[in-house]
Amino acid sequence: ICRTGSTNQDMQERFQHSADTISKIFLRLLDMVVSPRFYQHYVSLPPNDIVPPEIRSNPKLYPFFQHCQGAIDGTHIDTFVPNDALTARYRNRK
């Protein structure tokens, strides 16, 4: 759901379970991923002084992401805002 932008309904169809079941499992997985036990064991952040070359060499990205450390696996995840009217809602979010 997070990676592909699939909806709960898409997951219902794919796994043949109800919306309630999909929501419960999704929330359990989110809780697991952010738990200290999982995070401390599987997440290793890069050193603070290293800026990824993809950011450093791109003038459109560097001013905004110069202190970015990357995502869990070191990649950047594309995101999108559904429409222009909602843009403000998505600013300054983690």
C-alpha cells in the first residue's frame, strides 16, 4: 500500500479479505515497523556528514535535501499530492 499507492479496495481484491481485515493487518504491520525492536535491529542510518551523490549533484534537490539521510533502504520514495487544493496539507510532514 505504501510503496504502490494501492487502496484498501485494491488489497481486498488481491488478497480476498474484507476491508476491516486489510486495515487491521496494515496497522499491525505499521506498528511492527516503527517498534524499537524492529527499528534498532534492521534500520541503520548513514553517517550524518554524507550527502548522497544524487542529491549533491542536482541543483534542484540540494538546497532542499542537503541534510537528507535517505529512507530505510537508502532509496528515495516518490510521493504525490492528489490535487493542487491539498498541497498545503502535505507540507512539512515527516
